[in-house]
Amino acid sequence: MEPRAHHFLIGMFTIITAASALVFALWLGKTSNEREWAWYEVAFDYTVSGLSEGNPVLYNGVDVGDVVSLRLMRENPGEVRVLVRVDETIPMHENTRASLVLANITGSMSIEFSGGSQNSPLLMGSRENPPIIHAQRSALSGLLDNSQILMDKADQLLSNANQLFSNDNIEQVSAILSNTREASETLVRKSAALDELFANLNQASANASQAAAQIADVSGTADALLRNEGRSALRSMDRALGNFDAVMQRLDTLTSDNAGALDAGLQGMGELAPVLRQLHNTLNNLNRFTRRLDENPAGTLWGVDTIKELPQ
């Protein structure tokens, strides 16, 4: 009988515990149903990832309600409308702000209300016609929105990195590094020659500076010469031109005054031409007579030809 009594007691305890839990649950449900709610619709113009029906609604960190439904606007799918219910004892003003906050580390989100001054009018409405509260973009929501873009950029970066480190590019980079090493070794070997080249360049620069200084001195001397001697030469040339002009004027005057004499002289020179021709002929005849006299004097003087001896 004793084991049966223990089983009976255990069974009674289990039934009483289950009944108590059921009664407590019914009491909680009744309390929740008897609670009075105020209804609001929060408009989001950005993504609401992590927000779902039943998620809590907070006011300055205190749980005051929950999310009832979510829907997209047909005329603007980029806008999300979230219907929430809030304890009607919590005053909601027109300047009350709404935003998304992280509920837990799993990524679940909550709606949090904040702000609202006493001077701002209260929001009143029903479930059929709830007032609209426009949500503000929080730093967390901006971070979440940009996370996808960041992941896309990271994926693109990894793809570009994979292309960069392809076999062909690795071979090309290896060739570039090899050429760079060879160029560095060549520079090291040619360092003495480069030092000598730089020294020659420095010497050439110094010589160029000296030449520039000498050119400047010569330029100064030439400028002084032009200013002093050049002026004297120009004055002498001016005087010579003046004298030459005077001589030309005198020659022109002399020519004008002796125009008749010059004409008569030129006419006399024309009459001398026949006399000169006769004198030229006479000289030619005298020249021929002289050559004949030199060759055959007797024949020339006596008119007898020289007897030539014939060979025997």
C-alpha cells in the first residue's frame, strides 16, 4: 500500500502544479486583454531588417507595447508602415521621435520612442485610423543599411584581389621584381661612375656659372663701349657724311659750270679716233719692218734676197 500512496501523492502534486500554471496563464492573458491600448503607425523610409510582429516597443528603454503588423505602401514600396500598440497611459506627442534599436545579439530589432514635449499636442487615434509617426534614421540603421554596401564592396575587392593574384599577374610581378633587383644591382655596381658623373655635372655647373659671369662682364664692357666709343664713331660718321655731301655739291656745281667744255672735249676725242687708227697701222708696219730687218738685213736694205747655200 505504501508505494501506491507515494504514486498518488506524486500524481496529485503534478496535477495541482499544472492546474496552477494554467490558472496563472489565464490570469496573465486576461490581464493583457483587459489592458487598454493606443494604436500608432510608424512610417520607415529605410529597411527594417530584424523587425517582426510581436517585437517589443519601447519608450526611453521601457517596454510599453509591441509590434502588431508590417506592410509595404502600394504606391511607394520603399516605405514601410508598422502598426504598433502602446499602453494608452503613455502620452505620445506630435514631436515624439521613433527609431530602430537592437533588441539582442541575434539581430532582432525593436521600435523605440523618445522625446515629446508637454507643449506639443497629443496624438489621438484608433486601430482603424492610427496617427502616423515618421521614424528617424538612427546610427544603427545607417550602419545596417551600409553594411550590405560594405559587404558588396568587400566582395568586389576580394574578386579584384583574386584577379590581381592570378598566375599571369604573379609571373609578371615576379618579372618586375627580378628586373628591379637587377636594376638595383646595376646601380650599386655603377655607383662609382655615377659619383664621377655627378662630380662632372657639378664642375660643369660651376664652369657654366663662371662663363655666365664672364659673359655678364663682357656684356657690361660692350655696353659701355657702345655708349662711349659708339657715340664718337657715330659723330665722326655724321661729319664724314656732311663733308661728302659738300663735295658732291661742289662736284655738281663744277659739272654744271663746265658742261660746254666737257662736251667739246668729248667731241675732240671723237675726232682723234681716225688719227689713232692710222697711228696703229703705222706702228704695225714698223713692227713688221723691224722683224724683217732682224731676219734679213741685206735683203731688207738692198732689196736682194740672201743666197742660201745648198748642201753638197
